[in-house]
Amino acid sequence: MRIGTFVLAGQYPGQSHREALARAMRSAVVADEVGLDAVWLAEHHFVPYGVCPSATTLAGMLLGRTRRIRVGTAISVLTTTHPVALGEQTALLHLASGGRFTLGVGRGGPWVDLEVFGGGAAALERGFPESLDLLLRWLREPRVAAAGERYRFREVPVVPRPAEPPEVVVACTSPGTVRTAAERGLPMLLGMHVGDEEKAEMVAMWRAWAAAAGHPPEEIATAGHVSAGVFQVADSHSEAVQVLRRALPGWLRLGLSAHQTLDGGPRRMRDPLEYTELLCELHPVGDPQLCADRIAATAERTGISRFALLAEGSGEAAVTETNIRRLADEVLPLLPHRAAEAAARAGLAAPDGPAAEAAGPSDAVSSPAAPATG
């Protein structure tokens, strides 16, 4: 398993934009210090739900401030960005960081962004495959021309061009985007609003379409899908839930209500209190053992081995930093693969008999609260 953090840079009530961004940047540096695998950066426009409007810009800053951790976008909104511009930024970050950058892209939503940046409803409804294919060509070919419905230009050289293309993942929220990703052999990024059962169904759907598109079985089996979620580590389940109940509803109410639809019509907003309870039920929120159990259970049920977990649910910089450190120090050592790695480093022989059974998948879930994930 590869465990990373998901950074939204949310503006909580009473906070400035600067405070939200400072907390986000500090959390990424801490994630690097404690040895997490990745930090994934969200991108939003015109809403306090997340005050980072350019995930690639923030990624460049964080790649400069960190030394080991991978930095990815979750996601860069391809519908409102020119694929060549995003491809150039991606190649630059990939080369300058020594290969530590991952590009996550998605369609975005039916928001006013489409009016401000251009493209309109057509770009959202029909334009994503064209944009994605142009982006992939830019990252893989030495020269590119375009003759599509939205993008048309003469052949130009790709500069800078990596020897090996950077990783690209696709945010998927519907069968259409799952198919788009699968046919191109691109791993999925699955959102924190859905549980294990739905994520497992999407993985199965992806595998079927990837196989139909002719991708090799070994490539399909090892695709690095990413599961987004929330985590909050505390001494007890009730304490962790209370941390999120105190802060998440206010942020969600402020952030979600600020979205403006493209057509100016009303939209149904999630109930902030109900959504908070759902997130606490689905994700690793609780004592260290419960958190480890829920991560292991999601991996077993879905086949997903990469996680992007939101650490900033408290809205407080100090609490967020402690949360990340506890994830690394108290939760990750309890995961089956981490225990095996620690034993290998210590030169211990692989266990057999009851000890081996205890480390196996059938006993991966040991906390009575863990079944809440499914």
C-alpha cells in the first residue's frame, strides 16, 4: 500500500486565504518528513471549499520544498485548461523534480468556471476525451498537431520533453469517465464521497473495459488506482469523530454553498452534518487500530492500494500536523504490508503457522468498528 495525503486547502470559517494555504503547504512538508508516499493537491475556482486555483503551481512550490515525496494533482481540471499548456507544465515539473510529479486530471463540474475560462457546456459534456487524448499525445510524442472539434493547430515540437512520460491518473465519478480512463489504460482517482462497494464496482468496470480495449492482463492487474478519503487519528473513535464534527460542517457549508452553476440555476447542496457523518463512517476516523483496519479493509474490498487521505479536517494547522505524524507513527506500522517490511528490515524470517494467519487478509480487519467502511 502507498499512503499519502489529500490537500484541499479549505478555508474554514474565520480563516484567511493565507492561513488556509499556509496550513496546506505545511502539511505537505510534514508528510514528506514522516515518510508518506505522496501528497495530492486539489484545485478549485471561486469557492472557499479549496483556495488553490492551480494545483500545478502549488505542486511546483512543494516539489521545491520537499525531497522525497511524490506530489500529484487531484485534480487539474482539464475542461477549463488548454491540454498543451497543462502538458508543458507537467513535463516541466516531471523533469525538474526528477520524476516525482504525477498529473491527475478530471472533467470538473457544471460550474461558472466554464463561462469564465471558456468552453461552456459543450466542453464539459463532449470535450473531455479530445482534451485528454491531446494531453497524452503531448506527453508521449516529439511533435504534435491537432485537428479536433475544439483544438486545431499546426505541428509543433514538444519542449521540454521527458525521456519517459509522467504518470497520469483520471478522476472518475461516472461510467463514462471510467470507460474513458480504462480504454487509455489510465488509473482512476476515486472520490471520498463513495464507499468501498461502489469503488469496487468501478474497479471491476475499469478492468472489463481495459481488457476489451486490449490492455495486457498484467497491466490491468497492477493499475495504480487511488482512493481518496478522510482520516483523523485520536485516542478513541468518539474523540476522532468529535474533532471532525466540530469543524467539517462549517467548512462544508461555507464551501459548498459558494458554487455557482453555469446556467445560473439552483443546485441541491449536500447537508453538511449528514456528509460529515458519512465521511466519518466511510473512512479511517478513530483510534490507530481502527484507522489501520479501515485502510486495510478498503484495500481488500476494492483492490486499490494507493490512498489520498485528507488530514486537514480539523481546520487547525497544529492539529493537522499532529494528525499526519500519528498516521505515520501509529497507524501505518499496523498495516499488514508495513509490518512485513519492518520484519524484513530487521532480518526476521517470514512467520508461519498462527502468526502467518494473523498477518493474512482474512484477519486484516480486527476492530469491531471497521465494518462501517462497507
